[in-house]
Amino acid sequence: MKRGNVVWFSTNHGLYRYDPYLHKLEQIPTQNLSHEFLSRLALMPDNTLLVGSLCGVNIYDDKTESFTAWTQASSPPLKNDFVHNLWVDKGLIYIGTEAGGVIRLVPRQLLLQNSVHSADPGSLSPNPVNAMYAAPDGTLWVGTVEGGLNRRMKGESDFTHYTKSNSALPHNSVSTLAADDYGRLWIGTWGGGLCWIDMKNPQTIIRLELPPEQARLMNFIGAMVYDHINNGMWIGSNDGVFFYNFKTNQLTEPFEGCQLERGCIGSIITRDGYLWMGCMQGVVIVDLRSGKNGKFKNRAIRHLLSDPQSKIVDKISSFCETEDGTLWLGSNGYGLRYR
């Protein structure tokens, strides 16, 4: 069976996979499977590999490159371990067994878990959710309005809360979150400026100290995004677009008129190296590879993206880039656009 660029073979003595591009044949260790006598291969609708055997169905996990066995000893149990056939049709999986007949399996639908505020002290903070960040290790970070910052570790149900009363969080309204390449989570607040926390050792919040003339521009943060090209953080505040350089530890004004781009909210760095920053009057686009002496080329789109001649101000508030490079832009009042 071909799956992606690899061909899989089931035999009476184990499982093999062959990469035709590398001319490499590899046997899967038999201890990774529930039985070495294999009967059938099949692909689930989500492309998960199923391997039928004389001891149940083996389900392949691409991330760990390992198998999980579904047998009579599992919960829920397979009716019979002697699997002779597997068939997938129209999203349904049929399993033919020796003594348990035909089993029809409907893939489990998406499991939803709703986290809300309650009387439980480990529940999510009250009030609206402003920002979220899911870390690679599975930790969920949530910023709320006047409820501070919440952290929930993978596999746990309770949240840890960071507020002005129990930490150095400068304001209880957390408006935006962004991670850098150094394991830090940057926390933008609505009324108290900017700070960060070490996600591996999340005991202490560190406030970003700035000169008074710059600190007043950082009170209300609406957007942040890490720039790996220039090694710094782009910050959109209520008072302009700024760049914090990690090498010099300085906040800079990265282009002429950056303080005119007010009311920033929502940002993204696209794979072709451009920063898109939403603001009260359209969107600002910065060429991140054009930096010279701390200044960058930029352009602004002020009016309705679908009809620039209309003179209608289009406030862009959110962005999403898909795998094929399509950039989707959400506006406040004029729907969804794509580029």
C-alpha cells in the first residue's frame, strides 16, 4: 500500500516499508506490533495507517513512529483479535474478524472541552478572553480582560493564574501574547505596557523597562509578532508600530510616520518575509528584508481592500496564512478578504 511517498508491505513475518526515492527497505521491529502475522493494511479518512493482525488492529502514530494496538483487552474492546480484513469506505471502517463478525467503526468526532470560569479556584479567570498561545509542549496560555494571565499544563485541568496581586504582571487586562525563539512568552497588556515570562521557568514575570518617553507609547498593546529575520519583536500599540531589537535591547521607530499608525490590533509575518499589521485605518505592510540602519520599507492600505476607490476606511483586525500561502484578512465590519 502506498502512503505518501512510502510503500508499506504486510507479511506473515512482520511489516516493511520501502522508500523508492532513497531505495531503502526497512522492517518495522516486531516488538512494536501486537503480532508478526499481519493480514491487511488500510488508511483511515485522515490518512492514519491501520494494520490488521492475528492480535487486533495496530494504529500508526506518525509523530512517535509507533503503533497502538486495539485488541479484546482494550477499552472499548475489539470483539475478536483475529483480524482477517480491513476496508474503508465513505469514511467508515469495516473490520472483518475470525469469530466476531464484521465490525463497523465510525471515526470519533472532534472532542470539545470547554474551559470557563467557575467557583473552582483552578478554573479559567473571569471575563472575556483576549489572547491565547498554545506552546509546543502543550501548555496553554490565556490572557483575559481584568482577569490576568492563565497557564494550563498539558494533561492538567487546572489553570495557574498570574495577576497584579500575586506577580509582577503590570496590568490585569492581557491583550496579546507572542513567543520568541528564546523560550520567552511576551505579554502585552491594555493599560500597563509590556512584559515577558520564561515558559520553562514560569515563576517570575519581567517587565520591559523603557525610557519614560517610550514607555508612554507602550501602555496599550494591541498586537505583537516575533521577527526571526531581524531578531526582535514587532509591537503594535494604540500609539504606533514599533520594533524592539533583541540584540541592542532597544525600542526603535522602524519607519517614517510609525506613530501615525494608531489603534493597532492583529498582526502576522508571512512566509515571504512581510509584516502585516492591522490598525484603525487599514493595514501596514513592512518588508522585513529591507532593513537598513534600523529603518524598513513599508506601505499602507487605508481603504476597503476590495474597492480602494470607495474611500471607505477598512479596519483590518486579524490574519491567517494557509499552507498554500493564501493570506486571509478579517476586518471590523467589512467581512473576510484573501490575497
